[in-house]
Amino acid sequence: MIAEFIDLKRFTLAVTEEVKSELKPILSQEGNKMIFDFKNIEFIDSSGIGCIISLVKTAKSNHSEIKLCNISSEVMDVLELLHLPMILDIEPDLASALTSF
């Protein structure tokens, strides 16, 4: 499954509850594979980071997988500042994410 944030440019507190409520049930099922396509995301705050980490924990505890792709340099700077590329599976683009499963 591909989660594409089409109309979302800012991944902030305003949207995290909706994102979690839609995606957590899917990731709670064993063995699911999901790609978060960030191609339209220009900004992420601590709530957005927390949402991603929460979803990754849910996925791992249910033997599901999450890949992130198309991350802007601004968002990647935030992720790198927090050393998150060490725990997140990040691919440069959607094609790479699809083939990496």
C-alpha cells in the first residue's frame, strides 16, 4: 500500500491524529507493507516525527514494514538532526521503495 500525502505540504499536529487513525489499523495487521510517499511534504514538526515513529513501532510489532520515499532536503535535514535515518527505512524515490521490499 502507498500512502501518498497529496494535499498535505506540512506534516504537523493538525493532521497527525487523522493520519494515525487511518494507517494504524492497517499496520496493526500482520505482514503489511506500506510506503509513505513524502513528495509533497515541505515541512515536518515534532508531532509529525512522533506520528511516523508511532506508526513504525506499530508496524514492527506486527511484522509489517514501512518505507519512506521522496523526502525533501528540508525534511531530511530534520530527520538527520534526530538521527532517524538509522531507524527509518528511507528510499530516494517510489520505484526504489517498491523494489526494496
